[in-house]
Amino acid sequence: MTLKRFDNVVIPQHFGCLLYVRKTHEYLPYDRLTTDVLIHAAKQSLFKLAGPLANQISPKQMDAFCKIGRRMKFLDRNGCFLGEVISAKPPRDHLIAPLTLHVSVTQSCDLKCRHCFAAPEMSSPDKRLLNPDQLEQLSRECVDMGCMRMALTGGEPLNRPDIFELIDTAMDKGIDVCLTTNGIRIDKDISRELAKRPLAWINISLDGACAKTNDAIRGKGTFDKVTGNIIRHLRWRVPFGLSFTINKLNIGELLALPGLAKKLGAQALLLRGVYPLGRAKGAKEIHLSLSQYEKALATLASSSYPIRVVPTSCEAEEHENMAVVFENYGCAAGNTTASVYHNGDVSPCSLIGDGVELENLHNYSLTRIWNNSQGFKKIRELSPPGICRGCDVYTSCSGGCRARAWAAYRDIQAPDPWCKAIRKSAEEKAYL
């Protein structure tokens, strides 16, 4: 049975549960005791709590929890849960489902960006492209297993004629949909269709604060085309964020990016480094070192800017204030996220590619692949190398990005080459 679009969903986990709050598109982790309380609240008021469960919670604790629940709108004033509880037995050693499923709905793209992690042959046709019926089944399965967010990517998803049918299908099944686009095809009609749908998020990619810089990375005329499309058709109508990949060509314009994002009406600016995969692997002239990337972010952090700036990386600092929902060696890949390629192959991460054995949705269900495929088992069973075991920050970084390790060493188990401990070790070794 597929869930309706409840405002809140309790998703059972081996440690307790994740409470999905649709208003903020967040997963909130709770322990077993709090999970039992939420399940009780789904059946009857917490004010009628009795028996062993009541003996474990003081009146003061219950009052505080009810206040939090009312403020976050997952409890009503009578202490009843406002939502649905997924009835499923969670696995003992990993999440019951990915928090976000990334789905490449097409390999077609209008651009050939120099930093793209996709393969150079991406524009070639593929007869195994997932059709609407298969994507409908995938959406239904996602919600049934407890995955509430789906990020539609490509290629360029707006190149797919039935993209809004796909979005509607996913949303009708209870999925919150995110969309990543290069912005080239955004016009009056596209903007009108986007405005009709309460998408969780829309990301539009640019890679420079001016046409000269951006176009050197994304192609001639793309800056004026995309910014013009945003100003004419999207600004103030649809919430969106701007996504920038920091590289050697645009690092000098970093401080100008927040102002550009604000001018275009974006709600946030998302920043990330270049991953040396796909087309980007052969564009070494744009790659940054870890120290260059850190210096760029530090420069931005020391300045004031009129918009929310979100740097994304696998660095330990990003995870220090995050709840721990997996404890094995590795990053989000296969632990909190999964990716579906345009042909139906399912990977722990869209950046890993052939780093693990892949299985296909044409042959197996997502549930089976997530729980039992060799590729996902392999990445969850990796053991940390020696340099990680004695590291002071291992408990917060868990070994870093598996995709960077695969790109650098062709070894999915290797340390993240952007790890500070690895860099320090190499420097010390050079001086011995």
C-alpha cells in the first residue's frame, strides 16, 4: 500500500526511527523509547500513556516533548501524532531505505561542461531508459520502503518531454521531489508548470559571476541565457537555489557569487568542488587542491553575504553537528543515499560508477538492491585502513568520500585523498 502525502512519517530504523517532516523536508532521528512514544501517539493521545512506557518518561520530559511536537507540528494539542507510521521491520545494520534517491531520468544534455562527472559519451542514445511506468513503480516502492525524497537529475531532466508527468507521478505517491537543471530550457511555459507544483527544491547550475568565466566552463552564451531565463520567467515565482562548482577558473569570483545569487532571486547558494570523474577527469587544469578549496571557503566564511551559503563536501567539519545514522567506514554512499542511472543501474552514489558491482531495476526491485546487492553490501562492509583507525577525527568523518578515493586510487576502500591526515602523512614522509 502506498502512503498518502502525510505531513509527517515515522520510518522504523534499527536504532529507533526517523521522523520525516514534510514541511522542512527533514529526517529527524529518534531512539527506541521516543519511537515507542510516537507509535503510541499515532494510536491514542500521549496524555493517556500508561504501563511500562509511561514509567520510563517523567511528566516533565513528556511535557517538553509535547511542546516540541506541537511547535514542529507533528503532534496536535491533544498529544496525538499528525501523520503515518510505516509498518516494516528494519534491517539490523543499515537504514531501511535511502534518505534521498537520486534518479537520472535522461542522459541527454544541451551542454558539455568541463567539470561534469558524467562520461563524455553521455549524449549517446540508450534504449534501456526507464519509462514512465517503471518510474511510477519506483516512486511507489520508495515510499513503501521509507524513502521520502527523490532528486531528478540527468543529463538535463527538462529535456525529457514527460518530465512533469514523472514529477506528478512521484508526488502523487507521496514523494518530495527535487529537480536539478542547467536552466537552458526554462521559459514561460516551463516556469508556469514548475510554479504549479510544490517541489522540495530546484537547483540551477552556474559557474561564474560573469559571462566570460561561466561560459569558459559551461559553453558560450550560457550565462546570459540562463540568467535571462531566471529573470524573465522564474524569479519570485518559484523557490530555487544556485549551484556552483568551485574550480581554478572561477575561484577568483567567489565573493561575487552570493550577490549574484541574491540578485537573481535565489534562496541559497550551493558550493562544491570538482570530482575528477567523467569529463572532469580529463580537465585537470580546473582541479583544485584541498588547501585551495579550504582557503576559498574560509575566504567566503569571513565575509558577510545576503544569502544562505551551503558548502558541500565530505570533510569532517560538515558532519560535526549532524546526527549519526550509520557507523560503518565510508560516506553517505550506500548508507543514506542511492543513485539510479538513466538505464536503471542502481549505485550507492552517482559518482562511484564502476567502483562497485551494479544491479539493475529492469531485473530487481529497489528494496532488494538496497538490502541485498553485492555492491551495497561491499560498500557497507568496508573496513577502515590503518591511517583512519587511529585518527582523531575518524568518528566524525568516517573516512571521507568513497568517490574521490575511487577516482584517485581505483580503490573504494582507500582513504579520501582530501583527508587532512593523509596530506599530513605525505608531508611528513617527504621530510623523513
